[in-house]
Amino acid sequence: MKKFAELFTELDQTTKTNAKIDALADYFAASDKADALWAVALLTGKKPKRTVKTSELKLWSMQLAGVNEWLFEESYHVVGDLAETITLLLPVSETQADYSLSGMMALLKTLDMKTEEERQQIIKEIWMQLNTPERFVFNKLITGSFRVGVSQQLVIKALAKNYKLVESNVAHRLMGNWIPETSSLENLLFNTDSTEDLSKPYPFYLAYQLDVPMETLGNISDWQIEYKYDGIRGQIIVRRGELFVWSRGEELMTDKFPEFEILKEALPDGTVIDGEILPFNGDEPMPFHVMQTRIGRKNLSKKSLADAPLAMMCYDLLEHKGEDIRMLPMSERRAMLETILEEIKEKNPSANAILKISPVFACSTAEEMIVLREASRDRMCEGLMLKHKDSLYEAGRRRGKWWKWKIDPLTVDGVLIYAQRGHGRRADLYTDYTFAVWSGDELVAFTKAYSGLTDKELVEVDSWVKKNTKEKFGPVRSVTPELVFEIAFEGINPSPRHKSGVALRFPRILRWRKDKSINDANHKEDLLDLIQQLSKPA
Amino acid sequence: MLLKFDPYGIYCPQADVYIDPWKPVKNAIITHAHSDHAKCGNQNYLSHRISVPILKFRLGEDIKIRGVEYGEEIVMNGVRISLHPAGHIPGSAQIRLEYKGEIWVASGDYKLQQDGVSTAFEPVRCQHFVTESTFGLPVYRFPEAKQTHADINTWWQKNKEEGKASVIIGYALGKAQRIIKHLDPEIGTIYTHGAVDNLNRLLTKDGLELPSTTRVAGETNKALFKGNIIVAPPSAIGTPWLKRFDPFSVAICSGWMQLRGTRRRKSADRGFVLSDHADWDELNTAVKETGAENVYVTHGYKSVFAKWLREELHLNAVEVDTLYEGESLNEGEAKENNNETDAEYEEIR
């Protein structure tokens, strides 16, 4: 635990990529394989099951700290993080014990089989044997909220560096459903046994927003240009007659898409397709929210299947006849994808309806691309994807060969009406805001937004909030309606759950409109108009 | 009641004197020379001897000011007034007032930790105690300063090994001297920002002993900073002034660095927990040691601390609104900016 807590502290204290990779590689070099495996699992977001209730942790820490409930709550509001609040409230530990990370994780796993009395004794004993950084990491692990600022890519780089492996191989090996309890580091990183997990997806290749001048792209006709669809990015895998559907969030979602079952027979064995899962009405893509309601359902009724029929807009072919073809150029992969889909079209019309090919547009000038990009919103798309025809299918988010070029966001001016303290690095500031638009002469809340202001602006708004508070409801304050902000978002949907009747996708603060008064804010009707305009088919 | 809180500050009508008034009055007793406690425009000032040159420097050479020693008694219209060490910064004082058996202590800002540059806090028995509450929450229990100073030196050493300069940030008055006092001059040269150097000169003239330091001047050769440390006030963060030290690592010293969120939000590479205000345990100890039945809680987490004192210690504790800012990193920067006017950057002759 000590070494892992030190690693956490180092990662937490620096924003420099190389320093992070070095810290990780040092940790892997200095740890035994069981601990290293757990570290990989935790750093790549595999969360252990929670075996202790938050309410229990709160109670036990209050007992040890001699703090009553209201004081605990006040502290929590200021700190903004439960694990940290408990860490800071507990009395300084007098003895020190070093647990191995894997040993600690094994111990935690057994806790839900114990009585409350036993759990209490174990947790309290551990708390009082850990130093402050260890305690914090421990609390993060038991509350299931462990997170640290390293991307999967950095972990991959550090593993490759320490074990002298190729990065793209490490990336592939870390994908899928492995669990640290039943794996070993050897199995995960070095095993070449063919019985390995059939369901294993490839790491997704992700693009950055285009931020280089058009001229640097070279010949526009060297680029494969497609729409950027607004759905769930996913991989369809067919291996040995089995079907697996993965989301980009590395979630195995096969059960959510019963209509894809027929692909088991339709696609040749050893096929992996990268694409976007979308609701379709015939050949027309439907808005994102249509699918969202369906994905959220536990049981899929006939009606929900009929209301939101899903299909995959196919982008790329990653595995063909069991061969990993990611190192072939885009143009060749695309040709192979087209061949597979053509064959299906002839043989299997129902599978053809599910596997659509993402159309490629021929543009030879930047101007043509601009026109195409503008038109994309009418097709329920978010802009364009630019993929160089020579590009290999790489792992993770990379610059240069693939770009996304999103349309400018939609915006609306809203009035700040509620503020709440943030979490994590913003915990002592009022940084979580609720905004309102006019409905007649009343202001109605229409969205929350957390990000977009600079640290300096956050401090300014925080200080304004404290001086202009009308009422306090627990951690939330209502404030005098006075400040106007421009809110940007990617989509807007009707929502009966919200007072304003709308729900925004990816809302964020674009800028503080100090030049506007609350009378200049938008009206609810403006939002409803927007929905109308956007849902009109092209 | 011997003292009351009015729109000008903490007032003693019997003696016709204010403690740390925030608007101009006739007679002002100043607990310490930080700008949220020492405002300009008062007709007569009284403070601890050590604060006198600093107040003259910050408020004007022409102010009418009298300096006294800790424990020295002054009588104003029958009110016996004396100053006692508050341990906050050099010259900081708690103000004790006694009249017809009624005893009040207004403590200004204080801490119980010994910092090596200020006279250590002394508890003063009283019936009415005015206390700050900057860190009046139990999550603020600060690590031992000794450890923090050792960590600062380790950090400096590590930066030196990596070929970087170290920039360490703390308030120019009090915190900066405390930091400098505990730096290890064996590691390298200690440079100071002009605002820090000015106060160092005033305080060392008055007997404070500090390791030798060099003021950063416009013409200082940039190569000289490599591996050395520069002590600067919060107002220097994010300014072009820092560029000359490149490559450098920057650290902030403050009690607020106790919270991960604040550490991460401040764009510093490191945050060291080093506070000139009492933490939760110290606040509780201080209140208990006065023996006061009546406690007036000012700037900070006042509602929380007052409620705690009522419920747990069964004291008559109330919150009082004041315009003091305590150690707020955010507003505190504005505060530093205000009192470090251009004049302050100029060399004192």
C-alpha cells in the first residue's frame, strides 16, 4: 500500500506526461507481479466491488474522530470528497503497518461476508495503521471512487517501457473482461495461448478535434471523408460463431442489441467491425435520445425494439478472417469492409439492414468540406471525420492521421440561479451551476453546467455567489438572478422530467456574458424552436 | 459591555478606542500589520513595537503611532489595556482590555504553533474572548511545521538536482520570513522578491535573525537562479516576473493546502501545509485556556465553530460579522496586491 500510495501521490502532483510514465514504470519495476497487476487494474478503471457501506464508514470515522454528524456534514461540504473528509478527520495514526496492495484488495473482498462488528474492527484497525496518503487511497478504494489522472495510454506506455513490449500489443492485451482476481500479469501481458478470451476487442482509435490549418492537411483527396455520427461507438466481433458487441467505454453490451444476433451467421468467422450504433428509421438516422431511452431499459419490450430499431454505421474493419489487419492502410481496410458488406447485401437482407456502410464523400477542396460539414447537422451528425487514406488503425487518441471536425456547438444564454460547491479540485468553491431561461416572466431551470470557466473566473463567480446568496438548501445556494452565461451544447431533446421541458447534451459554459443583463437571456420558446428545427428531416 | 461590534470595527466606548477598525476612526489599536487588520486614515495608532516600522512603511511615514511592548499596561479613561503575543506574525498581538473587573481579549489572528519568527502565543485569561475561525473545521488539523520545513528543503534539493530553480510562495509579511528562517542555506542561495526583501529589512533591523538573502533585481543574471530558491508573495503567481527563473518548480505555503482540491486548483507544482492561523485543535485549546464564558467568533468558519462551542463546550458563543479576511487564498491575493503597491517594490533606502 505504501508504494502504491506514493505512486498515487506522484501521479496526483504532476501534470507532466513523462514524469507520470516514469513514476509508473518505477512502480512496476519495484513491485511484485501481484501488486503490479492490481495497480494496472485500478489505474485502468477496473473498480473492485464495494464491500462496505458509505454510511458505515462515515459512522466509524465519526466515532474515532470524536466528531458529531452535523460537523461531519459541514466538513464534507467543504472538502467535497468523502474519502478525503474521512482521511482528514481521523486522528493521526500511531503505529504503521505495510500491507501489500494485492493483500489489501483480497482482504477488502472478504468484508461483505463478515458481520458488521467484524467489518468495523478491521476497517478501524487498518485506518489507524496507515499514514495520510495511504489512508486517502485506501478510502478511495473502499468507497469505490478511486480515480487518478493517468490515461490508459500512459499505463500502456509504462508497461511497455518496463517489460520491453510493443505498445500496441500491450494495448490490445489490456482490453476486455479480465479481472485481477483470476488473472496473472504473465497471462495478461505475455501469454500467447490461442484459448485466450474470444470476446477481446481492439483498442479504439480516437481522433482529436481538427486544430491545424487546412493547408497543412495536404491534398484533400488523400483523405477519406465521412460524417461523424452521434451514437454509441462500438465494435462488433464475430469469432467462432459467437457475437460480442463492445462500447467504446469498454462495456460488453451484447445483450442490449438483440437484433444483432443474426450477425453470428451473417458475418464470416473472425470479423471485427468498428462503427457507430444508431437508431434508424429505414435509412434515416434518428436523434440520439431515441436510443438513450432504450439503452437505459433493463428489459426490452417489443415496443421499445420497434420504436428504436438500431443498426451499425460501419466505419472500419479491424479483423478479417481471424487476422488482425489494423496495420493495413485505411484504403485497403475500407475496400475489404465494402466487400464483406456487399456479400451480405446479396445473401442476407435482414443483416444488411443492420450493417450500413458509412458513406465516403469525395471532396477535393477545403471549401467542399466546409459545405459538407455544415450539411451534417441536418443528417443528425456532429460534423465530419477526416481519415488519411494511408492511416493505420492505431490505439487511443492520436493526432495527425485522423481528425474529427465537429460543427460549432449550439448556444443559448442562461441566467445563473443556483450554485453548489464543486468536487475534487473545486471543492471549496461554488462551481456547479444551474441556469435558467425565461418562461413568461418567470425563470425556469433548464440545465446544469460545470465546466468552461477559467480558474480565475471561477474564483470571481464564487465570491459573487457568497455575496448574493438568497437562500441555502444544504450545499445548494439560490442566488440573485443577475449573471448571464452563454451555454454551449451538442444536442437538445424534449424532456418531460425537466421543468423547462428540455434536456441538453454535453452542456458547458462557453463564456461569461458580462455584457448581457438577465433580460437578454433566452426564452423557453427559443429552446423548443431549436428542437423543432433540428428534428426536421433534411 | 466593554466592547461592541459596530460598523467601524470592534469598539470600546469607555476608552473610545477601536481594535482593527476597517473605517477611519480617532483611536485605533492594531493587532498586526496585515492589510485587512491595519487600514489607513486613523488619527492615532497603537500597536506592538515591532509593527510600528511596518505600519509606517505600509500606511505612510506620517501616521501618528505609538509602539508598546507585550504586557506593558496603558490606561485610557480607566480602561487598562495591554498587548500579548498572538504568535501569528512578528509583532502580532492579542488586545486585553479590563474595566471594573470585566475582562475582554480580542485576539486578532493567532496560532499556537511556534514558527521561529514570532513571539509564541500566550493564553490570556478573560471573560469575553474574540476569536478568529479561519480554519475552524476538524478537517484542518495541520501536520507539524518541522516536517513541512524538512519537506520544503527536500523539494528544493530535488529541484536543484533536476537543474531547476525553486519558487516558493507565501505572504510577504510573516509567512515569507518563517519560510526563509527554516531554509537550509547549505543547499543554495536564497533569493527574495522585492516585497519580501523590504519586510525582511524592516524586521531584521528590529532584531529578527534570518539567513542571508539576495534580492532579485532586474539585472540579476538569469543563470544564477538555477538550483537556488526564490521566496515570493502570492501576487507573483502567474506573472511575467516569474519567467526569468525558467526552468522552475513552484510551491505554495498555506493552510489551505491541506485540501487536495485547493492544491490541485492552484496552478502550483506543490502545496505545503504551513499556516499562520490556528487549526481546529489549536482554536479549541485557545478558547479553553482563556476560561472565557463568552466567545465571539469572527472571520472563517464562524457559524460552525460557534455552534461547536455552544454544543460541545457549553459556552455563550456567537458569530460576529467583520471585514477581516483571514487567510483566504483567493481574496488573499487581492489583499496582497492591495498592500504591495508599486512603492513597496521600490528599494528602501
